[in-house]
Amino acid sequence: MIITRPAYDAMLAHARAAMPDEACGFLAGRDHVTHFLPLDNAADMPRTQFESSPRSTLAAYRRMRELNLELLAVYHSHPTSPPAPSETDKERHNLPGVLCVIVSPLTDAVAAWDMEQGREVTIQIECP
Ligand SMILES: [Zn+2]
């Protein structure tokens, strides 16, 4: 997965700002990630779960349509654990062709996962 430096930094800043709660958002672009779209976490227990609010999700889809961008990855943070998918993450990520990106704001570790193949994907940060 290729991501531009501004989109990567914005995602990390969002994850740090949400601590101790989990944060979530969309990573969008055409062939590589150029845009970070934050979502509101409306989960009942936001410290250990994420559930994007319908309102912020709709706004993000609208923005992607306006800018003619594709959803390439869904990101969320793990405030206290490494950036590996939990069992819940595996069950709930059901968007074919869309990567699962996890950020650990404590260590700034970031990992991208192809959930269909069950493997980690290399992240390459591109300077625009
Ligand atoms: Zn998770």
C-alpha cells in the first residue's frame, strides 16, 4: 500500500488525539492513498471498540464521490495493543479489496492487512 506523507501523518495525529479511545477513518485515493477521512467513533465502549457513526460515514462517502476517490483502506487504532487484527477485526472487516490499517498511537506502529488473504501488506510512505 502506498500512502502520501500528509495522509499518513493526519491518520497518526487523529489516532493520538483520540486516545485513550479507539479512532477510525477511511483512507482513499485512486491507485494509492492520498486522502485521510476521519470518522467519529460512536461505539458504546470506545476504548476497546470502534463503530463509525452513520453521519460521519455518509459524509466521508459523499466526500469521496465528490473527489472521485475510491475507498482503499479502513483504519482504526489500538490505543494499548500492537497493530495486529483482533478476532473482532477479522469478523467485522467485510469489504472486499479494502485493506485494514491499524495504528498503535503509543508506539506510532502502523500495519496494513489484507484480511481476505490473512497477511500483512507493506506500507510505503510517499512524499508528494
Ligand atoms: Zn482492532
